[in-house]
Amino acid sequence: MKINQNMSAVRTNNQLLRTEKNLAASMERLSSGYKINHASDNPAGMAISNKMKAQIDALDQAESNSTDGVSVLQIADGALNEVSSMLQRVRELSVQAANGTNSESERQAIQDEINQLTKEVDRISTDTEYNTKTLLDGSSDVRVYAENADRVYISDGVASGKYELNVDIDAASVTLIVQPDPNKKDGFSQTAQATINGDKVKITDMDGFSMEFQVGASGDVSLEVTDIGAMTIQLGANENQTMDIRIPEISSQSLYLDTVDVVTEDGAGEAITTLDGAIARLSEVRSRIGASQNRLEYATNSLSETSENMTGAFSSLVDTDMAKEMTEYTQQNILDQASISVLSQANDIPQQILSLLSR
């Protein structure tokens, strides 16, 4: 037997070191709850898990973004509901003023109430906010640069680009400049139709195309519709996964309330027609807002479910199987204790031999 090199103790010590390393790794997995704590544990798994974690965090934020968008639309719709009530009241007053039994002073009293309601519509337009962002002043709608036209209103079906036409108010005629290239989305198509009522022009076409505005005088009119200005909601974890929310200007000017004058019987009759148009415009805007709100609510649910499913996949990749790991820990702990006991015995062998030799 050799005593200078205690190979039994060396081998036992090496085994003990390996066992303690495995035991430490098992304890780390149990304490952290993850089976991948270092890149060396699973290089490919670490790379995949990092990407998945970033995706999950982004999905959770996108869900929050969608919820914020719903809140914006709820606030806007609540304000528009009040405007709708006021428009109904103004129309009621206009019908009252159109009655020939009213005196001039009575019509003036009705006009005074209409003026106050008009001011309140403008106050709602300028004061309705979300996170200090004004919602109903047109700042959340696409930008339209117009020449010889104002009070411009366009539907969601109007693509960005330049639209040109000629208006003759006296002849009550509108000539549209048709886009010669059918592959381009901007410009009027051959199926577009225009109507004119005084200085008000309305152009409609297929696919929900609608454009309304007031011209200043007869002549050429140019409208350049941009794709900027709408409120963009980030609905996904990646670039370009967005949704644009358009909230047009709702004010006395955009609804032509500032033109309502019921002091005369004829003016009261015209006011009824003006209010019908304003109510129809407001109903269309609220319909668009409601449709966007429904989409955002579905998007919120979809994002939540996607995040949940991806979290499950992430968990199966990186989370520790606690039952399996406890079994591994128990096994390594027993081996560790056994190795310590055997090492102690191996270290005693040279002493026992020397004891025999010294007798």
C-alpha cells in the first residue's frame, strides 16, 4: 500500500468537488426558480428566453397602450354625447323660432340661448383632454392643406394625396380633376360624384369616400390630404404594428353652428337644415369613434391572450420543475454527505498504516 500519494483520498475529493458543484447548481435553480441562470447552463435556451422575455414585456406594454386608447375614445365620446344633446336642443329651438306666432323679441331670446349653447360647444371642443392632449380641436385628425376651401371634413375612406377641382357657385357646378392613373389611390376617381348647395360642396365615392367643405369663391380648389396628425396607438411588440385614431374637429365652426341665426323666420328655417347636417356629422364621428373603441377592446383581449400563451412557453423553457429539482437536490445532498464520510475515512488510512508501522 502506498502512503505518499493517497489516491483514494484524491479520487474521493474530486468526486466530492463535483458533487458540491452539482449541489450548488441545484440549490441555485431551487432558490431562483429558473433552470437557466447563466449562459453556460443552456446557451441556445438563454438566447431564446431573452428574446421571448423582451417580446412578453412589449406585449404587456402594448396591452396597456390599447387600454389607454380605449380611455381616450371613452372621454371623447362622453364629450360628444353632451354636444349631441346640445345640438338636439338647438334644433328644437330652431323649430320653435320658425313658428310664425313668435315675435321678434321672442326669437331674439331664442337666439340668445342658441348663442350660449354654441359657446358651450366650443368650450367642450377646447377643454376636452386626455393627459393634457386636447381631443376635439382637430389636433388628433389628419392634416389637410386647402386652397380656396375651409371647414374641411373627410372620412376615413379618403387616402392621402392631392385632390383638385373647380367650383362655380353661380352655376352650381363642380368639375373634378380625375386621377388618370387608376393604380394611384389619391385624386378623384371616375366614379366620384359631387353636389353643391350654395357654397358647400360634398364629394362622395365608393369605399366610404366622403369629403365636405365650404368654398370661399368660385374657382379652383385644391386639397392636400396628409397621413400625419392622427393619434397613433402602438398595438404590437414590433415596428409598424400600429393603429391610427382620427378624431375630427368638433366645434361651432366645423358644425356650422356659428351660421345659425333664428332672429328671422327664414333664418330659423335654414337653421333646421343646418342642424340636421350637424347632427348627421356628429353621428358619423361618434360611429367612427365607437368602431375604433371596439377594435381596441378586441385588440386588448388579443394581446392579453398572446402574452399569456407566450408566458407559458417562456415558463416551460426557463422555469424549474420543482419536484424534479427537489429529487435532484436530495440525491446530490446524499452523495455529498457520503463523499465527506468516505473522504474522512480515506484520509485516515495513512495514519492507520503509520500506527501499525510504529508498533
